[in-house]
Amino acid sequence: MITKQFNLYGSEGCHLCEQALAICLTVLTHEQLNEIDIIEQQSVAHEAKSLVELYGVHIPVLEALKNDASQSRKLFWPFTVEQVTELLAELTKSEFK
């Protein structure tokens, strides 16, 4: 079973978030990607602040999840297919160390 390896932070009605999702899905599967609405979901376990505080003016944001949350990597919009591909490669490489 593939676990979610990435969080895509956004909100409903955000056209940039829709563009970011399309870019992400050219590289990632739905099984790897967790879409998080920063309005509907107030927080995530590895962040002390609310998602709106963290990402309200930055969405969409793609986060690569690692076992050690302090090492997670984030791409802030605008990002490209190439950057998502690099992030996936980096995450995959670190998992096999």
C-alpha cells in the first residue's frame, strides 16, 4: 500500500490551486498526494501554527513528507513539473538511505 507522501495545501475555488494540482498529477498519483483545504482543516500534526497562518497568502504549497517532519520540503507557488519531479526524486532517494 502506498502512503501519502505529499500534502498539497490549498482552498476551494483557488484557480492557482487547481493549476498546481494538475501539475502535481503529471508526476504523482492520487495515492501519493493528500489535498488539504486550509480553511476546512485547521491544522496538521507536524505544524504548531494553523494552516491559514502558515499558508493563507502562499497557497498553493506542495509539501514532501518525510519521517522526520523537521526535514520536510515545501514548494511554494509558482512551481513547475520539473520541480515536482526533483522533489519526488529527492524524497525517494532519502527513503532508501
